[in-house]
Amino acid sequence: MSKTRPRRESAFDASTSLRSHDSPLRVRYCECDPMGVVHHANYAIWFEMGRTEMLRSQGGNYRDLEAAGRFLVVVDLAIRFKQPARYDDELTLTTHLLEASRARLRHGYELKRDATLLSMATTSLACVDADGNLQEVPIGSD
């Protein structure tokens, strides 16, 4: 009898979001394979863009965090693909802040083309110093 691994779900309940931010995206040619479908590696880049834009919309930025000796590192990423994104699609990436604790942040993401959900994901980030020691997140949760 073979053992099956439990499936890692990246689904989340957006109604529990502490805050959210929408980022418009247009799929570029360089993000696609020869069939015009977005390569899966680009989704992680888009989610990082969503986190960065959310932080910027709240008056912060990664440059200031890093200058203060704080770094937000991804410790977990789970993506669920529903439908492919294709070349020249106009997309909306909604980034949700789901949890904010002393040293960690958890985000959820929904990528849509119009009303069609293409993918959902979650990331967990740890706040560390330059030596990799856990630090307090210098961002409020409100």
C-alpha cells in the first residue's frame, strides 16, 4: 500500500484579510512559453510584486526596511493553478495580508483575468537581520 502525502492547499479565506491591495498586470511576451502560456516561475515574481506594491501603498518600502537591518525572507510558498494566463492578458493580482505576528507575515493572493480566477497562493515571510536571526516585523498589523 502506497503512502500518499497530504495535499498542501494554498486556499485561504479572503474575508479574514487584515488589508488588501490590487495590482494590475499585463502578461509580457518574455513571461511565456512558445505556446503563449505564462511559465509557472513568473507567478512567484508577480506575488513578490504584489507584496511590494501593498507595502508601498501603505507608505513603506523594502529599501527602508533593509537600511534598518530588517529583511523579509520567504519561508513558504504554495501556489494553486486553476487556469493558464496567456500572452497579453490583462490581469488583476489581489494581495491580502492574512496574518501579522511579531516576526512573521502571511499573505494570500488571487490572480484573475476579469472574473476568472487563474491562481491562488499563500506566502509566509520571516523578518530577519543580516545574520538570519529572527527580528520583530517593523510594520503594524492595522
